[in-house]
Amino acid sequence: MALDQKSSQFPQVLRGSLYTLRRKCGKPTCRCSDGEQHETPALSYSLHGSTKLLTLRPQDVREVKAALKRYRQALQNLNQKALVGIRTLGQRIRSEKAHARKARR
């Protein structure tokens, strides 16, 4: 698959947490029976109040990390815009109240 096709199919932003699942498979002759557990990257996210888990392929991890970072940056930008909006609203209300007090005098 060409890089431009792959990037157009991959989400630009993802919400959640990336972590590594570690577990034993249960086979008595496997390396995990001696303590070296199997590792699988996973994306944990909340949906309608329930935590969901999406296991990933190793080749997806880099793109998932980048999409998670873009989400955090977008959320930070949105919060900054909301704070500017709150400040602007507060200034407008204070100004209108002051103007109304002067008009009553």
C-alpha cells in the first residue's frame, strides 16, 4: 500500500492511552512460563462510560502515538480558545454593567 493511501486511511486524531499488555499464554514450554511475558501494544479508550481496548499491530504504534499527540494538542488549543472566550465574555459583562451603572446616575 502506498504511503499516501495509508496515511489517508489512518485517523488524524485518537483519544485514549497507549500501553503494553503483558500476559502468559499458558503453554508449559513457552518462554512466558519462565517469566518473560508476551507483549502486545494496545489503545485504551472510553466510549459511553465504558473502557474499551483495541490491540494494535507493532507497525501501528508510531502512527497511534502521533494521532494521540495531535489529539492532546488539539484539546489544549481548544481549552486555550475557551479560556479566551471566558475572559472576553467577562470583560464584556463587566463593561456593560459599568456602563449601565453610569447611565443610572
